[in-house]
Amino acid sequence: MLFEDLSLSKSIQRAVFEEGYLNPTPIQEKSIPIVLEGRDLIGCAQTGTGKTAAFAIPIIHQLHRIVGSSKKAKQIRALVVTPTRELAVQIGQSFDTYAKYTNLTQLTIFGGVSQNPQVDALKSGVDILVATPGRLLDLHKQGFLDFNHLHTLVLDEADQMLDMGFINDVKKIVKLTPKNRQTLLFSATMPIAIRELAEMFLQDPEKVEVSPVSSTAEKVEQRIYFVDKTEKRNLLYSLIKEENLSNVLVFSRTKHGADNVVKALRKKDIPAEAIHGDKSQNARQRVLDAFKNKEVGVLVATDIAARGIDIEQLPYVINFDLPNIPETYVHRIGRTGRAGNGGIAISFCGKDELPYWKDIQKLIKVDVKTISDHPYQWHSGSPEAGEKPKSSNRSGGAHKSRKSNSSKKNKKRWY
């Protein structure tokens, strides 16, 4: 299938063509027609497969058809809620790109910066609003947001919003929007808690899942090192120096841990930076730009901050800390091997993390290569095959929600 087969307006087709898009990705091919029909949708696909375009392109098409060349005051007709500032900026840029030959305008709002420029832009009127939950609710409380004309609500990276504790904020936001809106829920992973959550907000949704949550990119070479917890920093330094690694994304479980890894690398003259929620917006953007421009060889990130990192050719991902949620492992290593490129994903497993690794293995069902020829192994050697893992917390802070008894009858759409 070609993009021109999707019945999109010529303005959008022109913008898409200039971006070099000829064939829609699987998530785009399956999702765009559903969104154009006005149906609710649950979309699940690995990172790097084009989820943003899967909802942005059809939303622009619909709004361009509705708004046209109207000179009337602009109203918020599409709202995209996403968990991090970096991801919000990335989505906003995508809307700008695909809508550049229309008269639609978008605004991206998030916390950590002055609200004054955002408020001024809202007063001028926008068609599409991309926002993080906190700043969105804050500006609504102050009376700067009106959702009475909203057509489409998008909940992006829903699994991360659940993990970050945004569930109550999401519920508040949904209540602010018209009941006959179209709702789209997209995520890289779709745990059961998110599916239950979707039943509360969506009506008779179509479901699109182009890659199983357990799948890892075929071209990503995976390696596991069983390493003593106190030797992880030494192993990281050793790998970077001996294998001459550059453009390396390292995952740490905590902000404090990320900062400590950076300090340890800098002491050994390895240029490294950290990116996490405690950094200011300007600092995070500066670090990200430096990494993309290869001015910094190692970027140490928490899972939350990494959701906004979109680099097409990222050769190495290192799990300094293993995630306690198996699906997060899939998302992490999906940062490399994007768009058909190869990549290497390296994981460090301390004794206390063995239960996490066994859970990950059950999920991905891949024979990951064990690297045992290194000086930093567990004091007792590699894990015994018969070792019984301790129970691990796989909830990730997710809250179970009661299933909704909402009607599944067809609902009237704004368009």
C-alpha cells in the first residue's frame, strides 16, 4: 500500500511525500483508516514503528476538512496527552511537519517553564494541543483552556502514564472533554492494566497490534552479563574503552543512579551526561541535542526521560539496571535497531536482579547470549540453572481499575 491509497488530502500527501514517506508502516496502514472513520482505537506497536504519524496524519486530515480556510477564531479540536516534555515536543514537531500545507496550528505545553508564552498562544487560538498532564490541568484550572469543541482525544504512551502515577490526572482530563469525542489510545506496550483502563474511556474500540509486546527487533543482538552489583560501573567503563563504544544509551532505574553513573564515567574521562525528570527542560534539551550531534558519547537515562528520545541510528543500548517490568525491557532495547538498522543491546544482571531477568526471558522467548569471559562476575560465578528466583514486583505501581459498564452502542461524532 502507498500513502496515496489512504484517501488523504493533497496537502497532507504533499507533506508526507516531502518527508520521504511512500509506504505506511503496519501500524499506520491499519490505524489511519480506522481513525478516519471516527472510531475509537487502541493501538499497540513497538517504538520506532510510526505510532505518532498513525494518529497525527488522520487527525490533521479530519480537522483540515472541517476547519478548511475558515477565518473564525480557532478552537482546540484535538488534544494529545503524553507523559514527558521531550515526547510532547517530538509529537508537536510531527504535527507541524504533516500540517505545514494546511492552515492548522498546534501548540505544545508542558511544565518546568514559564506558562506566559503558552497562555499567550492559547489566547491567539490553536487547533491542536499537545500537553503533559500537570500543565494541562493547571492551565485549565486557571480558565485558559476550553474543550467544548474537541473532536479527538489521544492518550499517548498510556503505559508510562500509568506507571508515572498520572492515572488520576488522566481521569480528570477525560471528564473535561465532550462525551461524543473520538478517543485514541496508543502505547508501545499494552499490559492488562492498560486494557482495563481503556474500557473506562473508549467506546467499542478497534484494536490494532502489529507487533506482540514480547517481540524484540530481529536485527538487535542481545547480550547478558552476570555481574557483581558493585562492579557494574567498572564493567561499563571496560566495555566502552575496550570495544571503543560511542553513541551509547545507558538505562538506569533511578535518577540518583543515573547521576552516579555519569560521575563515575567522567572520573575516567568518558564524556557522559544524564537525562531525567529532575533536570530542567532547557538542560534536558541541551543534553539530548549534544548526544544526537555526537558531542557526548554516553547518555544515561531513566525510562521516563527516554520515552522522548528518538534517534534513528542508535547502535548501542546498555541496561545498567534491569527493569522490574519485562515489557519495559522490550521498549528499552527497541531504542536501537530502528527502521531496519542493526543494533546491540547489552544487559547487566546483578544477583538481586535475577528474578527480573527470568521474567524477561519468559516474555521475549529469545536465547540471549551470555558473556561469561569478563572479570566482574558474581563472586559465586554464573547463576545456577536450578536457582529459584525470588518473587518480583511486576506491577510497576500500576493501579487496577474497575471495568466500565459503558454502552457499546455507536455514538454520534462531531464529524
